[in-house]
Amino acid sequence: MIGQQVADSIERRSGVSLWRQIADRILQSIAAGDFIENAALPPEVALAERYGVNRHTVRSAISALVQEGVLRAEQGRGTFVLSRKRLSYPIGARTRFSAGLQGQTSERHIVLLASSIEPASQRVAEGLGLARGAGAMRLETRGEADGRPVSRAASWFDARRFAGIDAAMAETGSITASLARFGIDDYLRQSTVLSARHADAADLADLDLQPGAIVLVTVAVNVTPDGRPIQFSESRFPAERVELKLSAL
């Protein structure tokens, strides 16, 4: 009965390949504790019956999860569930990348991938309190923890007020430390909008994901303690590695 219920949830006309859907179901089962960490995964034939697909589809799903570091394949022994839990990233009044992952990882840093000054789009202008088309400094960054990419973000700042923040970010590897150079010693999260979607081509490359993977998306505005907007950002987190934990803003 359980297997039939799961099989019924497979959307054969969803536009998402069957093997990716099976991979996602296996991920959900691991998160729910159905498949014990470090224990062998059920045989392909059993998984095929459970999910209502053929063994080739199951094999493709397992192969993808091995590449993603979720499973470990051992010749002649089977496939095993790795004991790697998702990171819990808190989103609250003072959301900070390094502090949020402290205690869960031994090494964390943010890499500046690119920067540019561009005309503020409508949503960026509204987020930063600028006129549409005003200069906005855009920083493209990737957050890494223990050598693995765990976030990819685009952040915008008032280009006039924060001229040189790209150089500061390249040197410090920290948004907080970069803002401190402009006299901002504290800032607060004013708003966060959450959503989820399938990773696009850029996400797959930047976050080292397989096609069909899910990313969690946050669109956020940070402000000074007196309420002045300083940062508008859109961040993507790989759902297979990170869970977002919300607290009151």
C-alpha cells in the first residue's frame, strides 16, 4: 500500500524526468528516516516496485544521487546512504552567512564571482528606495562550506553610496565586513520572500547540481537599524544540502 501511494504521486506529465522524480522521492525518504544512514539502499527491483517505474529509471536516479554525494555505490555490495545531513540555515532579524552555519561546518566563506554597475530594475529600485534606472552595484557571490557550494546570490547596493564595495567584498569575503567599511556596524533583515523551483542552467553549474534538482530561493531586503535600505538580494540554496529555518524578523 505504501509503495502504491508513492507511485501514485509520480507525475508522468509534469515535464520533470521520471528518474529525477524518483531521485527526489529517495531524498525525501532519506530525510524522513525511511532509509537509515550508512545502511544499504533497498535493491533496484524493490525500489522499482515501490515507485511504480522500471529498474532503468531507478538506476538513473541512483546514479545521479551517487554523483551528488547522497549515496555511495560499492561494487558487489550495493548502494549505501551517506550520513550527510542537510545544513540548517537560519533566517531571522540578523541573518549572516558564516554565523548561521557556525557549529555545523568547520570552514565557511563567500567568494565574489563577478561585480558590475547596472541600472536598477523596478524591483531592485523598490527594494533599495532608489529611482528606477539609478546606478546599482551588483555583486555575484557563492557561499561555500567545507568545500561545497551551499548558496549562490546576487546582491544590489546603491552604487553611489557604496562605491568600492566590490573591492571590499573581494578582499574580506564578507558582506558584513564590507558594509562595516562604510560605517554600517549593524543591519537587520526587513523582509524575506521564500519560494522553490527547479534549478536552471546557471544554478546547475554554480552549485554543482544535477538536472532536475530543487533550489530554495530567498528574495530579501536588509536595512540599517533606523530602517534605511542598504541591500537587496536574491539567493538560491540547493534543497538537497540546505534547509531554511525561519524565525521572527
